[in-house]
Amino acid sequence: MSRSGLDAIFSPSSIAIVGASRHRGKIGYEILHNLILNEFQGTVYPVNPKATSVHGIRAYPNVLEIPGPVDLAVITVPAEVALQSVEDCGKKGVKGLIVITAGFREIGDVGTDREARLLAVCAQYDMTMIGPNCMGVINTHPDIRMDATFAPTPPLPGGISLATQSGALGIAILDHAKSLGVGFAKFCSLGNKAQVSLNDLLQVWHEDPDTKLILAYIENFGNPQNFVRIARETTKDKPVIAVKSGRSEAGSRAAVSHTGSLGGSDLAAEAVFSQTGVLRANSIEELFDLAMAFALQPVPRGDRVAVVSDAGGPAIMCVDELVAQGLRLAELSPATRAEMKKWAPPEASLQNPIDLTPQGSLDDYRRAMDAVLADGSVDAAIAIYVPPVRVDEVEVARAIWEITRKHSKPVLCNFLGRAQDSAGFVELVTHGVPSYSYPESAARALAAMHRYARYRDRDEGDLRTFPVDRGIAESVLTRSRAENRTLLRAEEANRLLEAYGIRTAKTRLAPTVEDLPATAAEIGYPVVVKAVGPALVHKSELQAVLLDVRGKEDLVEGASRMARRLRDRGVAIEGFLVQEFVTGGTEVILGMTRDKVYGPCLVFGLGGIYVEYLKDVAFGLPPLTDRDAMRMIESIRTFPLLQGVRGEPPRDVKALQDALLRLAQLVSDSDRIQEIDLNPVIVLPEGKGYRAVDARIVLAPAPPRV
């Protein structure tokens, strides 16, 4: 997206309102009204063929009649005539468009065709477009002062820039943010994202000196691979907080009907956030909680938190949430505790969390906050106050923000039971200290700040590329397509994996029971025997596996018995796989499923027959850096099993990291691969590698011949 086009949208010198109206309640009226009310610093041109003036400003029958240059046009006319208006804008030389009008891709086939024609006109005249089906943009910079939306509440100026795919949510966010005292630098309602996407805004706002914090309401990512790359770069400099809707299948369907775009798997979305450092808020309420903290306070340097309270119960609830979020209570120095003991009430508890009890005075509270923030073992503090009748809460709030300004550490507050319009809340946020109704909310916001600080400092690692035997890989895929098969045979799957350097158990195919002895002798006893057939996906459930077979007699007898049992159950077999018997390791699963939106989504977790029940898995999107792969491995709950427990040796985690990176390269190289399930992969003791002992690879069907 050209930077000049976005500059024309966010920093125009002149704006045409196509569809400007004299009737209150019409979108064309409200947008023009907001531009005037917020004192837009440029020139405004109403366009209305049925009026000579709107809001006392001369109107023009169309854009081409406007005498001066036009940087930005806001289109509010119905969809049927919007295309002609956009074409007029192109002929006029307009560089930026905001298409408020709905009736495009979100309504189905007719709208999809209309949106395609809209994009073609934009391309023809080199115009940059926000929308369609959006509510507009805002820039609060004093040299611009543009509110080109129909939102009823003008925002306060500030350091937040917000992108949203929902106009209604955008209006609600602007309204609520004002009540919290939170201000905005930029606002953009993206609508259908036909041209300008969140990726474009991230790139521009990353460089924008007025933007300190980026918020987003996301229904779909558009191009997730680009988002991963751009968001990685942005979050190293500025926090990005997002609400991603469509967690459920029903929610995803609703998102499609809203903007006409698929949302994709929520598990894949989680992987995107994890890899990029974007903080995911689980609700609009949590988005505000985090935004207030990041907008008003510095991020903590560490995870050691002090809690100062005048009541024990809320402090305990706060501590529980802090610990659950991965933070820890600071160990106050002996000097700090000795100092507080000189003046604290006798009933007070001076171990962190500090409980001054209701007997504590305003001066006690002030001195306690000063003492913990001055302590070198404290990285951040949460102040909890339950206002009693005898103390003015505004005085307490003033004491907190005055002490906070003396120190360079983040302070968050909980004035229990006080609403956002209470005097104490207003006093705090007006002076840069976020306040929350409940202690858990403050704890979660502080934890998000700590997670961001850790992400900003973490090593992103390197992208690795491995040598590949592309001839073997292509021959395997070509043969399956020629035979119109979507499931690779076991020996084909192994050949494909080995072409990418993924280590598999030594495997040979024996077409009949009679072929087994020679095949086993080639591999060397002990061996594993698996029946092969189209219905044999979960072999252990069908008793189609023989383990630790140590001789010819056991081999033939066991395989014959297994074949009879399967035939009696109506299961057809095509032969037997004979494998080396791999022992002494831990079973994990490596896999991939190709999401309709995100593309290949990698899976790692504890493997074997229990994987579907334990659900202890991590997800990642290629391309993976070496650190991404290691973070996937380390993030599962059962990772300690790979480190070695109860005297067991640690497993070869470095080799496992290598396997994940090679698998990422494989699925990135071929979009014909739809699913991969390597389960189990036996991870051997440190230095001895791993072996994939069962591989299932599913390909996309061949396209129909024309």
C-alpha cells in the first residue's frame, strides 16, 4: 500500500463528502457535522446534487465540479451509485477514499462483484481505499483534527491508535474510552478490508510518532503470513493489543456474514499471537483494562510485585491472580520492613502483601507506597483501597499518584467498589494512574505488561533452510497424483520425510506373510510389524501392531494371526510394514493441518495413543525461527518429561527442534500437503536423536481436468 495514499486519508488538506446531507441522522450529515464540530483544519467540500449548501457550506453536484484539489473523498451514497462517484474521484485526482457505503462483499455474490469493480477503479486511478462497509477514520493531531466518522462521541487526543473491523464496536470503544480518560492518536474502521488492511496500518503506525500503543478488533487476518512478519517488527517497539472474535464455529460463521471473509481456526490465531508478541484480550472489557495500563504506565522491568492494601481479603485475591498469571510477590528488604514498623499501626501486616488495615491513616498509606516503590527488590506495585467513610477517597488517590510520579515503576490501583465516574477513579486516571473496580483486573493488566516486556527483550532467533532431495520429494507427490490418491502409502510418506532430513524408523514393506522373514532379516531383530490398509488409520485400536518381535517363528505366527483377525472383522489389508523396534524414548507428536485462512499450522505435543485425550499441544505457523520451534516445545505442560524426571535421562530436545524446523520447511514448500500426522515420534536420550515410527500424510485432491 502506497504511503502517499494513506497520508491522503489520515492527513488530508481537503475532504469531499459525497452524499453530504442536510437531514440530521443521515450518515452524510453526521460525518460533515463531526468534521465541523471537531474543527478540521483543512477545506471541506459537501457533494450533493440536490443542495446548493449543506451546513452553510457551498455544495457541489459532483466531485468533478469542485474547483480546488481534493485529497480525500468520503463516500456515503448508496452502493448502486457509489461506483460512479468513485470513478469521478479518480478522474478528479483524489488519492484517498473512505467508502462508508455497505452492500458489497458482505451481502454475497452481487456485492462481491460490485466490490471487485470498486477495486478495479481504485487500481485504474491509483487510489487508496478504506472500506467499504466502514464508519470512517479519525486523526486527533492538532494540525489535522479530523473526525471523518459518524460516531456520536469525539475522542480525547492521546497516544492510542485503534483499528477495528466493526463500526459499531468502534463507536462503543470511542465512547467508553472517553469515560476512562483514555485518548486516541488515530482511529480507523476497516470494514471489509478490500484494499487497506490491518497489516498496512501496523506498518504506518509503527513509524508514527504520535502512536504509542496500537489496539485492534480483528475478525480475520487477511494475509496471516504478512501479519506475522509485520507484527513481529511492530511489537518490538510498540505494544499491540487485539481482540480476535470468532473463537467458536458459530462466531466464525457470523464473522463471515459480517465482512464476507473467513476467520480461520482460533488455534491458529493463538499461534499467530504467540509468535508475534501481540497481546490477546479475551473481551472488549479486557481490551480497555490493558489499554489503560499501557497508555498510562511504563512496563515493569521484572516480575516482582508489591501489594499495598487497607483490607486483607482483596489483597489475597490480588495475590492469587498475580501468581496465576506468572508473577511473584517481591521479597521486601529488611530495611524497608524496619522503616515501616516505626510508623505502621500495630495491627498492620508488613509482609508483602502489606495490609495496613482500616486503622491505617492517609499518611500511613502514602508512606507505605513510597517505601515499597523505593525498595530495589520491587518492580511494580498494586495499590488496593477500600474507601471507608472517614477518609476522602480523592485524598488517597492524590497521595497515590503523587508518590507514583516520584518513581519510575508501574503502579496500578484498585479502588474497590468504585465506578468509573467516582471521584477517586477520575483523580487517578486524570493524573496517569490506571484504576480498576476489582483487584484481579489490575493483576491481569500488570501481568500483560510483564509478558510484553519479556517478549520485547526475547531473542527471535534465526530462520534456517535445510538441503532437500527435491527429486525424491517431487516423485512421491507426482506418483500419488497420477494414481489419484490423496493418502500416501507408509513407505512413500517415509521417503518424503527422509528427503527433508526428518529421521524415520528403518522401514520396509512386505506384501505377504511369506515375505516377512526376509524383510525382517534385512532390518535386523527385534522388529515391529504393522498391517497396512486404507482402513488402518488407528492401528492400535484394531490390534494391527506387533511389538518387539524377536524371531522368525514369532514373526510369521503373529502376523498370520493378526491378518486372520482383521479379515474376520472385514478390514482389508495390503501388506505389512516391518520396522526397527525403537525403544528407550518418549513419545511425542509432530503434525500439520492446512487451515483455509492461515495455511499450514504446525502441531507439537506429547504423543502416542493418549494425544487426543491429553490435548497437551502447541501450535505454530511457518516460517518458524529456531527460537519459535523451541518455544513450541517448551510451552507444553508436559515439557518436564522431556527434560528428564525421576532419574530418567533428558531427551534430545535439540534434535526435536531440528525436526520441527524441517517439517515447517516441508509444508511451506508444498501446498499439495493437507495434513501430516507423525505419531508417535520417539525422542531418544540426549545426543541420540529421534525416530518417526508412524507417518500419515494426506494430500489435496488433484484439480479436475478441464
